[in-house]
Amino acid sequence: MAWSELLFILFLLLTVTFHQRLISSGRTLGTGAFLALSGATAAACLTRYIGLFLIPLGAVYLLLFEPGTFLRRLRRAAIFSVLSAGPLAAWVVRNLFADGTLFGPRGSPIASVSMHVRHLLETLIHWYIPEPLGLASFFLNLAMRHTMTLAGLGVALAAIALGWLFRNRWRSPSTPFAIVVAATSYTAFLLLSASLSGFDPLGDRLLSPVAPPAAVLLGFAGSSILSNTRPGRKAHLLNVIAAFLVAGWLFFPTKVKIDWIIHNSEEWLEYNHPAWRTSELALFLRDSPSFRATDMPLYSNGPDALYLIIGRLSLSSPQKTHVYSNDLLRKLEDLQGRWPERSPALLAWFDRLPRPFLYFPNELASAAKLQLVKRFSDGALYHIERLGDGVGPASEAL
């Protein structure tokens, strides 16, 4: 599995660069720049669906900031929208024919809007407020008690900053007006999407596209403050000290991420962890001669783990709900007499793999014939047959 955030951030920053160029130059974008803007926007949308917000944003910029008559600007905005949305539209049609959905299966959300806002605030606090100072815990407790108030304050501050930039320095090439708008729009669209469908918690991964714009904005704010100091030796010394402080502060999110990686490597969340490499269940499936000789299908709640650890392809055990939703995908009654598709089969179940959106073995026992083959310290191996089939005991199959 490869995460798409880094590629999406690249296309997002390319798009915002063209936005800022359009705003600050006051001139019509050349053919090459116009096509590059459309291509970067289309690539961002194809990389992650949430990039959709860049299409209306780019169209608005073309309408507001390009010179010429309104009809000419409207035509340019329409051409940009078609070029940017065309590849995604083709992919959506492909999705419709492949699985009957436009953007993949989506369930209703488990978390409320206030919970998503709280996750957002907690993530930003962990990024920028060092815990040793004792401030992180203070702000986290504050976010827990006054989530929506703090969210409203953040929206108000963003509106004030945008208003100030627009009235004073928005056409200056050094003013990150487009970055402010892009970061605000992305966060708002992310919150809206998470409120309408089942989404991951708004943590480091989903908020990572906000990190580069936030670093630029913090640097711009510090530069604006220091540029107002009087020239001289003291001012120069103050600028050097401030630069080191800002650099250290901006390094803090990197340290947080390194700590997160180390923490995950010490848990079962990373497949390189020794607990996976010494898993009794995985080693049995790798070394057992009777298992290697059988052609029975293998199901598991960790097919990715089995492939990475022992190189064995397996199927996912039946899914109960969407990943971050309580919407039921299929009832156990629908599995009776139909699962497993090829009978008999095996089910390798890892006890410490947290995937509550799958049916557990005790639940599957009412939809198929489950017989324990062997219990391990980290899981169990089951022999499964469709209801109505009679192949024989598990001891004869393995």
C-alpha cells in the first residue's frame, strides 16, 4: 500500500504557485502556464479526490484576476475547468462501470463534526506546541472543552488574515495570499467531506498537505514582524536569533513525526516489527508442509501482513462495515451458503490486528462451518466450509 499524500502535496504546491503568479502578475497567463496550471490541477484531482476544490478555486482566480472582458475571462475559466476536470471525469465513469459507484463505496460518518474539529485541533497542537513546555497539555485540554469555540476563533482569524492580505499586499509576489486561500479551502473541504461520509480521523496523514503552507505562513509572519525593526547591529542580531528560534520551532513537527514512527515500530502497526517476524501463526503458514501442499483458499484479517511476511497471497475475511462507518455492508445471512466461494477454505486470524470493520470468527461461525485447526499465541487457524457442504474434518484437510 502506498500513500498518495506526498504526490498530492507536490501537485498542490505547483497549482498554488501558478495561482500566486496569476494574482501577483496582473497579466494573462501564457499558453504554457495555462496548460501547466490545468495539468497540475487535474493531476491533484486524480491523485486524491479532495483535490476537487482546486478546480472552482482556479476558475475563480481566472475570473477575478486575469485582464480582459468578462466574457473572455469566463471563457478561459470554462476551458480551465474542462481541462482540469476531464481526466477525473473519465476516471469517475470507469468507477461507475467497475463497481457502480462514482468515488468508491462510502459509508455514513461515525464521528460528529465537533469530533473531527477536535481531531484537527489536536493534530495542529501536537505539531507546533512542544510538550516539554507544558503548553501542549494545556491547549489539548482547552480543545477538549471548547472545541467549536476555538474552531470559530480559527475561522475568524483566517478571515481577518485574508482580509488584511487582500486589502494591503495581496498583489505582492512575496505575499502568500494563494497559500492562505489554498490551506483554508483544503481544511474546510476536508471537514465537509468528513462530515458527510466515513473518513479516517483528521490526523497527521490527512492534514499533511496543510504542513508546507503552514510553514510558509509562519515564516512570512516572522519576516513581516522583523522587517519592521530599525536597521542596525542590534536589529541584525535580533534577526539572527529569531531565525534560529523559528527554524527550531519549525523542526518540532519533524521531531513529532520521527517519534511517531519510532512508536509505531515498537507496536504491531509496522510489519518490520519483530513481533510480526516471529509470529507463530505466520511462521506456521510459511513452514508447515501440509499447508504448503494444500490448494485451499486462504482468508485472513491481515492479507497484507501475510503477503509481506511470508509472500502468500490471501483473501480478506468478509467485511461487515465501511472502514470508518457503522453502515452495514452485508448481513451474515447473506453469507450463509455463499461463503467461502470455494469450499473448503482456511481462515488465518491475527488477534492483535485491530480491524473492527471485519466479521470476527465468532460471528462467522453462524454463516459457515468453522472448526479450529490450531491455536497460536498471536492468533488462530480455522478450517471453514460453506453451510450445506460436507467435506470432512479439518485434521484430514491439513
